[in-house]
Amino acid sequence: MPGLLRTADAFLADAAARTRAEDPLSRREREVVELVAQALSNREVARRLVLSERTVEAHVRRILAKTGHTSRAELIRWFLTRPA
């Protein structure tokens, strides 16, 4: 049985890695980027998600870092053109 558990663990780890590679963002980060793509300011995003503006700023910084973009415009273009 340990061999089977090891195989299952490896399978799940591989599946999780593939999912992260396809979409590196967390659920909350996806919520933030969806609102950023609607041209909302950090303050407006914070108000909609009931977060502080500083928290939204941190999310946007992490999203930019994870996606390799340097501006909100690049991020929006990436978000709108990525496969659903």
C-alpha cells in the first residue's frame, strides 16, 4: 500500500504543479485582476471586495510579479487575451 500512496501523492503533486503553471493566481488574485481589468482603481476594487486599499495594492504587486508584467495595462491585456 505505501507504494500506491506514494504514486497517488506524486500524481496529485504533478497535477497541482500543472494547474499552477496554467494559472499562477490564487482565487482572490483572480477576483482582483478581474476588477482591475474593468479599469477599476485600487480603491474601487477594495470597496467591492471589502478589503483595505493597501491589501489590494499588495495583491496587484503579487499578480504583476507572478505574471511577469510591469504595468496594469500589460496585466489587463494578458488577462483579456488568456484562454478561459
